[in-house]
Amino acid sequence: MGNKTIRNKKISKDDLSATPAVAPVLISPQIWLPRIWVYRFIGNLIILSLIFATAFGIFTIKSNLIGKQLGTLSSQFYRFSGNLGFNINDIIISGRHHTDKKALMEAVGYDRGDNIMELDLNALKNKIEALPWVRRVNLRRSYFPNVLQIDLQERQVKSIWQFENNFYPIDAEGNVIDSEYIPTSPLLLIVGEGAPENIKDLMLAIQDDPEIFNRIKVANFISKRRWNIVLDDIENGITVKLPENHIHQAWQKLIKLHKSVGLLKRKLTIIDLRLEGKVIVRLSKSELDSPQQLKKLKEQKI
């Protein structure tokens, strides 16, 4: 390659006017880098905050720090309010007939002189309603005089459940009352596994006619499906076999037959109402020995 000589060339005014103008480019003397360190700092700060919060939460739970402080403050508040006269002056109980007084007071857990503001009425209500005879309880707290009023609504025994040679009082909802009970008047005897849970529906179905209802002695729950009703006498009475479903309609049929043809005045042993549209009866031995009575019964349209 040969050396080239660069000579200076004189530029005229016409050449300058023909050349387009170029805007000057300004170059900053400083070089700016992306500010990544700011985001990293914020991220590390958030992570450290989460770690600190978690550690503090674990420490608080294990040491029960807040609970101890609140407990201390509560104790001081109750002590202060007790000094001001907020102590129980009396506990009044109404509606108690069968509930054991000692068991009730143990459930209450408070006595005269205790701080009345310390009472937790919701917890107290749950404890009292857990007693066998208590169906519902209403609690009221009044001040000056400081009185705790306990109004009990006890369960009403509607039947006696015989199961595995034991007898249990049953209320109207079919709840078993786990307590000793001595009846003061005749009560319906129910028999069979699952009888208490189903007695409410039965009672609603068979109470329309007080005369027939008062003749019921036993209600036997058969195979956990349906009922047999024994009238007049446990051993020698009339057994009414009810269907599994539509109990009320079957019982209405029995009432209608009794009013129209005096069915329950007959000497019968069984009245079977399980078949829809049919009534099957079985006569007692004395009725079978009387042809005239048997003929009269056959002539009736049941």
C-alpha cells in the first residue's frame, strides 16, 4: 500500500451553504447506573421485618406475654371494682322443681361476695343448660343491689322409656332426661330402640281425640320403623298396628271408625291399620264364642 498525502482543501462559501446543518451532540460528563441497590435494600428490609414479626409472634404465643398482661389488668380491675361495692349481694333462682340445687350451684360457680362484673353470662348459660332437667335458662344481672337472677325452664316429662330393663323420663321433644324420676301421675310407656327420637311425631299424630289418647298405655317402636299402640291394658288390651308412614291419616281412620261403628267398644285384640284402604281386626276369644256378636260385627261396614 502506498502512502496517501492529505492536502488541505480550501472550502468556499458556496460549499458551506450546500452542506446541511447538523445539531451538536452534548455528552454528559457523568455516567448514570441503574439504581438496583434501592430495590434490594427495600426487599431486604421487608424480609427482615417478616422474620422479626414471626419471631415476635412465636415468642408471644409461647410465653403468653399478652395474655399475662391482660390477666393482670383484669385482676386489678375486678379488685378495684370489688372495693367499690360491685360484689354479688344475692343469687335468686326461680323455676326449679327437679333440678338438684347442689348441682345447680356447682354449675353457677359463684356465691355471695364474688365480683358481679366478673360474671361471664354466656359461659354460665351453657353450663346451666347442660344440666339434665334444664331446658332453657335466662340470666339477668342487676346492680345496686347486685343480684344475679336465674330463671329456669325445666323439661316436662311426657313419657317413660323402657330400654334394657331401665326406665328413663322423656320430655316432649324426645330428649332423654338422665336423672332419677318418680312419676306422680300415669304416663305413656314407650318401648323399643330409637323410640325417644321418634316419639314427638307420634304424639303429634295421636292427640286429636282425648278420649282415645287417654286409653293409650304403651307405644312400642317396632324394628326402629313403626309403632304399635296398646290401649286399655298392657297385657290384655287392644293392639293398634300403625303404618310406617302417614301415621296421622291412619289414626284419623281409627277415630272415624270408632265414632261411626264403635270399633273400640268391641272385644278386639288387634286392629291393623298398616294397609291403605283396609282395616284388619282380630276378635278376642270371648267375642268368638258369641255368634250373635260376631254376626253383628261382620255386618258393619268398616
